[in-house]
Amino acid sequence: MLTPPNETNAGGLAQALLAPRSVAIVGQSNDAGKTAGRPLKYLRQAGYAGRIYPVNGRRETVLGERAWPSLAALPEVPEHAYIVTGTQDAVEAVQDCGRLGVKIATVLADGFTEAGIAGAARVAQLRDVTARTGLRIVGPSSLGVVNLRAKVMLTANAAFDEHPLPAGRTFAASHSGGMIGALLSRGLARGVDFAGLISVGNEVDLSLGEICAATLDDPAIEGYMLFLESLRHADTLRAFALAAARCSKPILAYKLGRSFEARELAVSHTGALAGEDDVAAAFLADCGIARVDTLDGLIEGLLLLGRVPVRARVAQGARPPQVGVVTTTAGGATMVVDPLAVRGVRIEPPGATTLARLAAAGIAVKPARLIDLTLAGTRYESMKAALDIIVTAPEFDLVLAVVGSSARFHPDLAVKPIIDCAGSAKPLAAFLVPDAPAALAALSRAGVPNFRTPEACADAIAAALNRRAPRLLAAPARSAGAGDGAGWLDELETDALLDRLGIAHAPAVAIDAHGARTPALPFPYPVAVKALAAGIAHKTDVGAIVLGVLDDEALLAAIRQIRASVAERQPGTTVVRVLVQPMISGLGEVLIGYRVDRDVGPLVMAAAGGIFTEIDRDRSLRMAPVDLATAHEMISEVRALTRLAGYRGLPAGDLAALAQAIVALSRLAVMDGPAVLEAEINPLIVRPAGLGVVAVDTLVKLMV
Amino acid sequence: MLTPPNETNAGGLAQALLAPRSVAIVGQSNDAGKTAGRPLKYLRQAGYAGRIYPVNGRRETVLGERAWPSLAALPEVPEHAYIVTGTQDAVEAVQDCGRLGVKIATVLADGFTEAGIAGAARVAQLRDVTARTGLRIVGPSSLGVVNLRAKVMLTANAAFDEHPLPAGRTFAASHSGGMIGALLSRGLARGVDFAGLISVGNEVDLSLGEICAATLDDPAIEGYMLFLESLRHADTLRAFALAAARCSKPILAYKLGRSFEARELAVSHTGALAGEDDVAAAFLADCGIARVDTLDGLIEGLLLLGRVPVRARVAQGARPPQVGVVTTTAGGATMVVDPLAVRGVRIEPPGATTLARLAAAGIAVKPARLIDLTLAGTRYESMKAALDIIVTAPEFDLVLAVVGSSARFHPDLAVKPIIDCAGSAKPLAAFLVPDAPAALAALSRAGVPNFRTPEACADAIAAALNRRAPRLLAAPARSAGAGDGAGWLDELETDALLDRLGIAHAPAVAIDAHGARTPALPFPYPVAVKALAAGIAHKTDVGAIVLGVLDDEALLAAIRQIRASVAERQPGTTVVRVLVQPMISGLGEVLIGYRVDRDVGPLVMAAAGGIFTEIDRDRSLRMAPVDLATAHEMISEVRALTRLAGYRGLPAGDLAALAQAIVALSRLAVMDGPAVLEAEINPLIVRPAGLGVVAVDTLVKLMV
């Protein structure tokens, strides 16, 4: 009954994972109040129609049903086993599953990736099983798998103890097991029902991306909600996102890790290293995955995301999306406008034509950014007439209706008009200022995206409007090797690489660091002198660089100083040659960098230059390679570079050349030749417009 | 029956405003569904025990009660009149109130401060009445005044159509009328009940601060919730905040206006100019008013604020507040930790003693930042034992308990232990990860501050921990005059002012701009040359400055150039003299500034120097004057100044001297002599530690 390893196709995977015809619960407890007692209780409560085999070697019965002594003793091989035992028993149960030909084993126990050396050894045991057999594993540390249509309740999460649970059209996947209960219950409270939910745990075999991808064929699933703690297995997440885009199924993600503390916690409780937050942001944006910052935004936002057309990747010159806001309460509406504007979303006042149409309909509004119906009064007729005009006004890409206190007891006045516009072609969202659960529920029933807090409303609108189509790569980009990288290029080798990329750099001569006199230089003084040695990452820190050297004598002194300083501060490195360059001046200094991130792959960065990049965190990141329009977008995102755009009468820098240099550097992701792990040009001197940019100091590290 | 103008004392004001024995509703409609029909309906529904006089000149009866033809026709002078007529009738009704001796008139109509010249004329009519009579006015644009204990329902807000409404211990005041309905209804949903709510409208007479201050004597009111759109009447808000601090009554504020767009909306719908957001933040912090960013944080946060002891104003060397987090779900807890850490709140891991106590109690936790009970299991005993230890551990100033899915159906496991710790001396807050309304309600009943979203939880905790005692001024600080200011000082006058303040400045010689030769200079070349002319605000912009002048000849050329450039770019200004200064170099350039803000009064600022302050918005603001500890705090808040603190082996700047200069400049707020409206030193050169700071260019504008 063994199938060849890892050849389960997506359809087969989804079926055994989410709609198995038979399930075993290994370690099922007789106490339904305990974690290990829940799965059987939930399956029976939901009315799962398949065959259920509780396995418990210590009891004849569990919860009044026959308990089987072992997986091997079952009358058939179950398709899916949920293993809810302790850690060591779980390893053995997985081995049994592999031996018997079980298709899916979902493992609850912890003690694997997050558990140091002993945990790593257990992970190796699990991987040995998947490599040898057809078994696929969810977890460990998985709180389970739920399919609400098929009544598959293979979960130990306490929030699923409820019947009946409605089946919906959203699929949720979470790194955190606790969160599937939060999504389910908070979704119920907001009229969001799920097709299925999965706690992916440590992803030692099946990754979140693979699992979600396996469900894409299911026409009943219309969108995805992801709760992410890391970007482990970013490759499969990206592949899923691209496939989802092809099916027009939106993906909305909440990702922990804005703060260092949260990233540290991800390590300690899942064993996954979480990268910096702007790397995650660049990756998710690159994949066309919308990202929210609030939990309510995740739960309430997917419906809206599905209504907002996906924007082209980079549309230079296209106008940014514009939101029109119609309201019965200016103060309440401003609570949404404020965080929206902070997120860079444009709140557009009605144009002259729209104002004229409103006036013709007898609706008095002041010409202002909000379409405020206070003067017109809170009446069905005025709200409906105003909405009819606003949802057909070409200046708006999305219409937000904000209703004040009347929404609580008189939804017929200003909420019903929104419901009656639910069919409009334009994306429409509603925020109700008072607590108005009945009106919110009515909006949900009518399919109008609606929000309980102003912050979630702004969060979801911004996420939906900022989403762009995923970037499609002509060739696969590089991924990081196993090791940390090694092999620094020296300055002459980096110059050769820059020549290949087409990035101008300062002329340079290498000279012997022990010579008694200096050769004639092909450029005039003053010059800069640097140790010519691969492996000195921060030349300033070890005194390996002297600037503004004025003549031959000073050059000799500078070389002596560099040799002594490096010998003292970086013992083991001997300076044999130095590099001499002319001093290059320009209007500003920029850092541009490239690196292959361990999780997400090649990235390109533009940042404030000099040694202060780290302090200011004033940088823009994208997945590499990028095109010219993206490079210009990056430049506009770095605050310090505003200074080079001709601010307050200052001469403008050659930002066109800077953009070209960013594009060129990002090509390392797809270029033939030695695989570069990291490259950093700092500073890249930006000269006045038309005069180009010049790389002055470049570090390049190759992959091992 | 006239009382002398404006002599109503606080007690009398509060009584007539919030507990009148008789009320008139001027303009009461016969249609309870209409705005003007609501007050009578609500008063009767609530069972208001005082005398009610509906006034409606066009009807014999309204809602089945006798309608009086006019205020003058009433059998007594009502204490409080709610005027719900249109704009013009409202002005006349206010005049009637003044004539008759009514104590309070609350005005619903708009058409006043936000309505241009016609509105200003109407405001003048209202102010004429208050100046001549004892009448005090709430509004206009007030949706009313509610006192839930006294059943005073003088409101036209649709969300109050509910009975019974519980009376609580929170008083809410709002610039937005719609928001009183939102606060009431959202409060009800979260177990937060109100003593009273008031929509203060345009504050043409009674300001929000005065109204709240009048309620401070009421022992039933324990705290204040403010919804602010501007800082109009900041003086009375400050006075209220100081008085509230003396009574230990906490104030929590939500203030619109983080974005330019929101500030613009405040102007268009209330007529109030809203200042920049960091000015508001500095003012509120200075007054000891805690500020939240989320609506739920406002509603759910006040209870917590009341539990957290107020920190001393500036406690140099005192450790920052530390939060301990105990949880049954790491992923769920991290949702709160992430925004908390982003807001700068320190999440402290348990210390060795605490870990030992946990171990002794048989509770297995890993030594990590979260006290994660996953290993210990979700049981009453382990949660209770852990909480008992954590709430008595000295390393924590506040304890946050985060409960996972069990909270939904089994609050006995991990929510009840929190309730059973409600009496602990340490501030305790709870966040429940799933939707768990019953458990939230139980926590509220037990008085444990609890939160429905992770964002509101983090928001409220940060607001409570960051609050400090209000600053007490020895002498009243300056307030801005009526006009825009005028009277720029010239460079020699500003130097004299800097001498008085004790801020070092560059030596300077004034020389004739038309001389054929230059006098001998008391310092060597190179020098800087500037036009000596009051009123050139941005010297660089008009070419009024030349740097790095090397000799006599170059100096003459520079003077010619400045004369020509100013003549061309700032016609009307003739350069008669120029100022010559030595070129001063240091480790960095800083801007320090002082201004008397129209709303909040004197402010002092530190910012990145040079001409780029405006781009980076990298600045720190405080109300002036400040002490040395505050000045150091400001320096630590400016990103660019990190560079001067000895970063990466760079020489450290004289930050002690910088702090002293900030303190000195801030003394303009209390110093005798000409009243300074604005002063800006840019750049202030920061020299190496021990060598001080030097003001190079200073602009000073006096008040008119």
C-alpha cells in the first residue's frame, strides 16, 4: 500500500488532509475536557460521516466508544491520523503511520524545532519517515485541521466546542495553533464563516504554502486568511500566492514581528527565525499578498479585498487610488480618515461634476474632503441619492460610508441605503460609529464589507488599495545556500563585477603597501587610500581608510598608518597592498545593497548613505531583480533622498542614474557567474543631474 | 433674577448644567423620530423627575404634552434650556434666555464658528448675551448634555433611545456630538457605564475644560474620557487636568489629527484650527492627560489608567516601567507584545527569583520574555499559582494576562484565576484571544481591565504607563497675543538676547555693505558673511549668506553678491550692513527653537539641523520651560542626534551643553523683558564633549 515518497498530488493531498474518509485519533483521551479528549468529541458533535478510530493503548473504550490498542490493529489504514500523544509517543506513531501507509499525520506534540538538539533529532526522525514513505506530516505543534463542510474536526483547540458551526468560503492557515480558535470565534461574531482552518505548526514537512496551494482547486474556497509568525518556507508561500492570483483568490495576511521583541518570541516558541519586518513587507507585497496590522482588519478585511481590483505591479504615472467618504457624522468619519491618511491613502473630495450632481439631487454638501450629509439630514432618501451618485463618480476607486448614532436603533435611515447599494460595481465599505451589532450583521448578510473599529476599517482599506499583482520572474531567482557565505571579493574583483553590472566606480590603482616611494598616479591629489584586503567589512572601524591625502609624502604616511591600525584592530589581517582613488564629490551619498535573504531570497535596498544607515532605518527594500519604475519608487521612499530631488532650490542629483544603478545591482539575482550572497555599495556618490553616480566603496561576499 | 455675569461658581454651574430642577426644550418637535423630537421623548423615557417645559410656538401640544408658545410664557424660569431650533431662531432663544435669567442654554444649531462671516456675527450675538447676563452657553453645535443618574437626557443624539440606561462613574466630553452616542453605546457593550456625557460643540462660551472642571467635586465621577478634535481653549483644559490630578481622577483622551487631512477636516466642520499632532502630544503629556490612538483603547482603557500609579514628571535614572506577560498562548500574547514594543513599552522577562518561585510551585516555564504556561497546561491551578507569583514580583509594574481559546467556553480554566487576582495591588490587565463575550463581561464585573482587540490592549497599556504627573509652573507661561507677531530682531539684537539667556554664539562684526574696503577682522579667515537685516527668514533662499570666504578681496565680492541677490530675490529689502563671523565647525548641527503656540502656549523644540528639518520631521517638542532632565530626554528622541552620542567610535558631541542650551532657550517662556513669539537657532553647532555649543544663526520674532 506504499505510494512513492512525496508524489501525493495536490488533489490527493487536499482530500486526505481535509476530507479524509477515515481518521484515527492516536492518544485520544477518555476525558473530553482535556486537550487530547477533544477531537473525538468534536467529530461526533459535528456529525463527521467518515470512519473514526480512536487509538488508546491503555483503555478498552474512550468517551463510550471502542478504543483500538494501536494503529496496526485497525481494520483499515486510516487516511489521516491526528496524533495527540506526548512527544516521544508521537515520533513512534508517525513511524507507524509511515509503515502502514497512512497518507497524512497531523502531530499535536511540541518538542521539535523549538527544542534544541533533542528536538532537532526528533525532527530528523520524522523527516526520515516522510523521505522513505508516502506519509505527509502537518506540524508538529499543530492544533489541527478543520473542514467545516466535511465536518472534519481534527482539532484540539478549545474554541471549536460548538455546534452547529456554519461552513463558509474562507480558508484560514496559521502558524499559531491558538489563533485558529480566535479566527473561528471572532469570525462567527462578525459573520465571517470558514471553509476550513489549519494550524500548520512547525512545518517540518508540509508548509503553509503547500497546504493552501492544495486547496486552490476547491471552488467553494474564495479567499485566504493567513496568520504568520515567520517566513519559513517562503518559496512555497510565494508559489501559492502566484497560483492564487491566477485563480483570482485574494490572500490577506497578518504577520507578527514589527518589533524586535516579537521576532525574538517567534524564535523561542516556534524555533523559526523571524527576519526584519520590512523584509517581510517587501516579500508579501512582491507576492501580491495584502497585509493588515490589526486582528480585526484580518477578520473583517478579506471580504473587501475580494472586491477591490488588483492594481498593476508598477504603474508609473497612473494616479494613486482615491477614496470617497460619505457620512452623516464628520467626527466619526474623521476617525477613519485619520489613520487612512497616515497610511498614505488619498481621501479625495468630490469633483465639480459630482458636486453638481449632488446639488441637482437636492443634497446640500459643502465642497470639502468629506461628503458630509449633516446639512441634508439623516434620511434614507438623501443617503441613498448621495450614495448612488458617489458610487458612480469616476474620481473614486472605493467608497466608504460612515454612519453615526442613527445606525444603532434606526438602521433604516442611513444603513439601509448602503445595503441597497451593495450591488454597485464600485468597492463599497461601511463603518458604523456607535455599537450597532444588528446593523453590522445586516450589512454582512448583504455582502457589504463592514468594520467594527475605525482602525480596522482604515487598515483593511489601505491593505486592499495598496495590494498589487504579484511579480512574475522570467528566471528563478537565487536562493541562499546552506552556509553563512564566505569568499569576500577584494577591491579589484569588486570593480570588475561593477563593470559587468554597468555601475560606474571610482578609478583606482593598487600599490604595494611596503614600498618606500609611491608610483606616479593617473589622477591628481587629493586621494583616498584604503587597505586592499578582502574581509574588512567596516574599513572605518579598523582604521583601514584615510581620506583627503594631499601629496606623495602624505600618501606614504597614510599607508603606514593603515598597516599599523589594521594590525592592531584586526589581528591576523596583514595589509599587503592598498588602493588609491581620487576623492569623488557629489551632492549626496547613498547606500545601495543586495543580499540573498535566508527566508525570502534576493533583496535590493536603497538607503541613506554614510555610516548612519543603521541608526536611521531610512531605507526601502524590494525583492530583486527590480525594474526602473520600481527603483524610482524605492528612491521616493527614502526620506534622506528627498534632499537630492531638488528641494528648496538645491541642485538636483542624478536620480535617473541612481535608479539605473539600483536596477543593475538587483540583476545579481538572475545574472550568470559566481553567486553573490551580499553586495553593498556605500557610499554611492550621487552627482548633479546628468553627471551620473559613482561607486566609491563596495563590499561583495560570495556564497560558499 | 439676573446674576452678575460669569460668576456662576463651579458647583452652581454643574448643578444647572447637569442636574437642573427644570428644563425647557425650545423648538421641541411633535415627531419623536426627528432630531428636534428626541429630547422630550428621552427625558420622559428615562423618568426625569424635574419640570419639563416644551416650547413650540406653532403647536398646542407636542408628543401629547402641552407646548408653551415661548420661554417668556413659562410659569417659571427654567434652569437649563436646550435649544433645538434652526440657527436664527436659536440666536433669538439665547437672547430670551439671557433676558429671563436662564442659567444654561445648550444650543444644537450649527451656523456659528464654522460658518464664515455670518457665523462670526452670530457668535458675537451670543457672546454679547453672556457678557451682559448670567447665562452660560454650551455649544452651538451641541448634541447635548446627559446625566444618567439624574436622568437628564438633554440630547438629540439617536443612540440614547434606550431604557434603562445604567449610570456609571465615567464622565465623557466630546467635541464631536456624534461621538457621545458612540461612547455610550460602545461603553454599554463593554461594561463601561457613564455618569454623564456632554457634546461641547463650538465652545463659544463654556469650554470643554471648564465643563469638566465643574464636575470634579462630584464624588460619583471617578475618571474622564475626552474625544478631542482641536486644542481650542487649551488653558482651561490644562487647568482642569491639574485640578483632576489633585483629586487623583484620571483623564484619557483620544485626539483626532495625526494626519494633515484630519486637521483640515476639523477646520471645515468645527471652524477650529487644529495644530500639528506632536504639539498636541506635547501639550497633553505636559498636562498629565493620557492619550490613546484607538477608539476601543479610549473606551476600554480608562479603568486601567485609574489603576496605574502616576509616574513622576521626569525621573532621571529611574527605570522605565516594565510589563510582565503571562499567557496560555504564545502567538496570541505576541499580538499584544508586538504593538506594545513598537510603542516603546518594555516587556520584561521574569527574573531569577521569579523563575525559582514558579519552579517551586511546580509550574514549568522556559526562561523567556513571555511567561508561557503552554507546558504547564491550561488549568485553574497553574494559572492561579503563576499569577499569584507574577503580581507580587518586583520586576513588573503591570501584569498582562493573555488567555487563549479556553476563554470562550471554559473561562473557569484560565479566566477565573485572573478574576480571583482582581484584588492584587499590582495593575492587572487581561486580553482574551478568541471571541469570548461572557468571559470579558465577567472580567468587567470583577473590575479587571480587559480588552477586545490586541491593538486596544497595547494602546491602553502604553498610554497608562507613559502618563506622567502634570508639570506645575512656578509662574504662568506666556500666551500668544492676538496678532501674528511682528518685530524681527536683527543679528546684533539676537546676540544680545542669547547673551542674556547664556547661550554661546559665534563672534561677529557688523560692517558697512557699501564700503570700498574691509576693516581688519578680530578673527582669521575663512569667514561667513550674512546680510544684517531683520526680516530675512531664510537667508539661504535669497542668497543672503556666503560661507567659507577666504580673504579681503573675496569678502568684498561676497558682500556685492549678497546685495545684488537680496535686491533681486527680496525686493524692498536693502542690505545696508553685513555681519562677518568666523567659520565655526563642530561634530554636528542642531536646530533648537522656541515658539508661543496659538493654542497651547510656549513650546521648545530640538531637531536635526541644517535646512532639512522640515523634510525629516525628526524633532522633539515640549511645553516650555523645561528642566535639564527633560532636555536630555528631548535629545534622546531626535534620531539624528544619536550620531552625536559617540556612535560607532565617533567622537561624542557636547550633549550636556546642548541640553543646557535647550533649557536656556526654553526660559523665554518665563523671562522678563520683551515677549518673544518665536526664536530659532539653526544651526547650533555641537562641538566635541567639553567644548560646548555655538549658535551660528538665530532668528527672533517678538510679539506685536
